[in-house]
Amino acid sequence: MLKRVLPFLIVFLTLRLVFWFATFPNPDEAYYWLWGKHPALSYYDHPPFHAWIQGIFTIVLGQSFFVLRLPNLLSNAAFFYCYYQISKYLYGEWANDFFWMMAALILASPLYFLFLGLAWHDHWLITFSLSSAYLFIRFLDSYISDQKGETVLLYSSAGLLGLAFLCKYSAVFVGAGFIATVVSLPALRSLLCDRRFYIAILITLSAFLPVLLWNFGNDFQSFRYYATRSVDVGSFQLKWSEPLNFLLFSVLMISPINGWAMVKAIRQPSPQIRSDTIYRRVALWIFGISTVSLSAIALFSSALYYWNITAYLLLFPLLPPVFLKHSALRTSKLFIGGQFYGLLFAGLLVVHYSVIPLSAFTDPSGDPDSQMLFGWDAVGKAVQVQQRELGESFLATTDYRSASALAYELNDPNVIAISDRIDQFDLWYNPDLLNGKNAVILADDWHPADPKLLAQFEHTSEPIAIPVNRFGRSLKTYYVIKGYDFRGTRTNDE
């Protein structure tokens, strides 16, 4: 089987390496890197694990594209190793063949190719969630077998789930799937009277302690941010089409071929899977709780496709029997089609991030995030020229994205963002320490210099335009402004 999928794996790996080594951080990658330069118990937008790792790697190895995404390489190794262990656990003698096919299916999923590659929180979230689920399943299988179970598996699973919570709050869907499995199966309900079950819950919650302490000391801002993000209490109305949009876009990102195979694997369990495991039940509970919950949220707010990234983790090991014919171990045409679907997306993704935004060939103004992937070398040099002319000064931008990218380009963690949006920069921003100083201000087409911001300076210079072009196509324009004698106040409602 390896020989049949190896050409696809090599191309996927090549595209991944091009992205890792040659692509400037997208604004959120730079944003989270900057968190690592400001150690804290937690952060406004997300829990702290990814920032901690970024901070440690930067201190030890310095700054580079390689170091920024080196944690992805480590998490990817752990992620696929766990899948190999699951393959051995479920399929025995067929483990190797099924594992290589499963790896190809995962990489051909646009969702996982993208989020295993980005230096965001998600690659750690899914690695810890998958490992936790695997150990929890092994514990439940042993518990059903002898009504005792291997305690070390339970506690290890709880610790890994705690680490998943330290990555993103959406790990709650995995924990909910665990509890639903125990409650729904009579053979497991005696666990509810087993003190080990509650010790495991405490282990998971103890890992979340830094987030709780940070929120307690910061007026629960992170929790409030997610509550208002999920429920728009100011303008409540049902959005009947949004759940369908969420599900359709999720299918496109998981890959329609993978989606079809998941439906078939759920409806027709494979006889090749060992019969004495609760694996399938846990997989369906996690998938069901996560997907139904996010579809319900989409009814009255927003639910993004990647919030459901933990839902499919345990379904992938169920897919190889759908595609493989054991008599000859031949792959089906649908599998080949799914590989080309994934390769098309992966290739376009690398071009979009590393060469030129695809939106440059249509309407660049409709894709402002992608415009920010390019031009930072020229922008950084222009900012430094103005800062040298101005003398002692601070650097400010009009949005967290540009502030993060500029901070990464200049390797300067003191760049600030002053905008109406509340974000992590507001927790670092202290106008009293900046009053009386001059500043170099970076604005752009997307977030122009607000008159309220400019009014906080005694006077400002005329903006210097820095156009960003790629292969003769205009992407956007940045503007560098010098501000004199800052008299700052907070510009948002915080």
C-alpha cells in the first residue's frame, strides 16, 4: 500500500515544506508568535499553550520561519504516530496498509492540510485530543473487560485532554464525548461511582488553572469575548440558512470524498475492525456532539468550519476499509479522486500564501487578509527609515494584524496596535508610558489612520505611501506617518 500512496505523500510533503520554509507568517501566526514574547498565564483570544511553546522555541533557537513552524513538525510527528498506534489497535495485521492510506486521506483533507501546517493553536489541539481519545478508548475497553481498567491510561488521557484545553476551548467537545459515552452505555455507568473518574476530571481541570487565574485577574475578558462571539445578544435572530452553510463548507474542507466515506463508515461498520472495542461509539459521540452543537450555534450566531476540527479525528481510522479491496489491496478510483482534490487545494494554498494571493486575479479588495501576506520587507525598511529620522520613538499600527506582522518583520515585540477593536494589544497598551513621545504610525487601505488616533498627537506628517505589488498586480498600499508628542488615551470601549 505504501508504494501506491507514496507519490501522493511525497507531493503533499513537498508542498508542506515549501510553506514552512518559504512563507512569511500570516498575521495570526505573527500575532501568536508575539504572545510568546510576552509571557503570561493566558491571553485574550485563546489559552496559552501555543504561545508558551513559541516563546520557548524563540528564546532557545532564535527567530526564523523554520523555528516559527518547528513545533508543527513535532506535533505532526506525534499526531501521525498516534494514528499508527490506533491502526495497530483496530486492525492488527492490516495496520500498515490501513495507516498509510489513512495518512493520505488526512493530508488530502484541505482542513487538516491547512491547520496542521499553520503555526496556530489547532495543530496542538488535535494532537492532544487524538492522543487523549485513544488512551481513553483503551481504558474503557479494559474496564469493560475486567471492570477495573488500567488507571494509568485514564489519568494519562485526562492529562492530555487538559493540554488540549490549554490550546483551545473547543476541546470541550472531546470531553463531552467522553462523558456521553460513559453515561450512555450500561456497562460503563459503574464508572460514575468510581473515584478515579472524578480524579481524572480534576486532572483535566487542573491543567486549565492558568486560564482561570488569568481570567480572574483580567475581569474574565477571555470568557466574555467567547460568550459574545458565540451569542450576539444585541441583535438576536434565527439564521435558518447558516447551519446548512456551515455543514456544506465543512464537507468541502474535510473533502467531499472523505465526507462520503465517513457517512458510509458510520452506516456500515467494517468487519475488519476488532469487535471488542468501544472505539466506534466514542468516535460517533464526539462527532455528533461537536457537529450538532456548532450547527445549533450557527442558527443564531457564527460557527466557523474549523471549530469542528476535533469532530472527525476518530472517524479517519474507520475509512480505509471503505476504499480498500483486501483481495488485492487495490485502491478505488474514489480514493485517487480524493487525493487529486486534496493536491489541488494544497497546491493552490501554497501559491496563495507563498507566491501571490489568488484573489489578486479577481478582486483583491475582497480578500484583505491575504493582501497582508506580502510586502513586509519593504514596509519594515520604510518604517525603520522614518524611525531613524524621528529619533527615539515608538511604533504603532492601526490593527492587530499589521502590528503583529511588523513586529515579526522587525523582531520588535514593542510594536503596538491602537484601534477600536479589543484584542491582546489592549492588555499591553499603557498610554501613560508613551505620553510625550514621538511615533511612527503604520496604516493601510483596510485600516486607515483614524482621525481620533491622529488627534492624540500634537501634529503629524503627511503619509508616505508604500504600494505592494506582486508580479505586476497591485495588492494594497501601506502608509507611514510620523506623529509628534503623543497625548494618548484608549480608543476602544474597554
